[in-house]
Amino acid sequence: MNELSMNTVNFASLALSLIVLVVGLFAWYFVNRASVRASEQIALLEALLEQQKRQNALLRRLCEGNEPAGQIPAAVDADANDENDFVRLVAER
């Protein structure tokens, strides 16, 4: 009689351990999958940011090339400096 209850306890302990293992693996799978997807999205966003920086630099060069030399009024120049100062305050990601 005592052996029967001991076998039942061992079997219940083994079953519980297997259930915890399966649930743990299941949770690890989805956490790992979410982490990989987040890493891919971060890489894509960083690539997009780099492309936007290159486009902005190209646009600035094009705009500077189209301006008549030395004919920028002081008021416009002051506004441009104010805009640049504001852009510096915005955090890049």
C-alpha cells in the first residue's frame, strides 16, 4: 500500500515537472520571438534614420547650390539660425 502512494507521488512530481518545463519552453519561445522581431524593427528604424540624414544633407547641398551667392538678408539668416537651434533640441532616435 505504501509503495502505491509513493509511486503516485513520484509520477505526480514527474508530471508536474514536465508541465512546468513545457510551459516554460512555450513562454521562452514567444518572448524570444518578440525580442527578435523588436531587434529587426530597431535595425530597420536605424537604417531609415540613416537614409533620412543622407537625404537631409543632400537637400541642404541642393538648396545651397540654388541660392544666389551673398544675397541672403540678415533677417532670413537669423531665422535659419533659430531653426537650427530648435532642431538641435529635438532628440534623435
